[in-house]
Amino acid sequence: MYQIVAARGAMNGLMTQVIGSYILDHLLDDADHTPEAKQRDPDELVAALKMYIK
């Protein structure tokens, strides 16, 4: 049971990293976003994602 819980936590952490990277590389990589928004927006999305995954 402990191994299942540990594996689930590891997969959730990995998924958060993959989605966060995708957000940075693909969703906010256009000229319409200011440099400040490019830094702030992914942080907000990743924080919301982390809350959802828990």
C-alpha cells in the first residue's frame, strides 16, 4: 500500500513538471504576452495545477 501511495505521489509530481513545461514552451510562447506576464502566468497556472492534483 505504501508503495502505491509513493508511486502516485511521484507520478503527480512528474505530471506537474511536464504540464508546467508545456505551458512555458507552447502556451505562453507568443508575442502577445509581456515578459512580466510570461513569468507570472505560468506560475499561477502551475500553482493551480498543484492544488488540483492534491
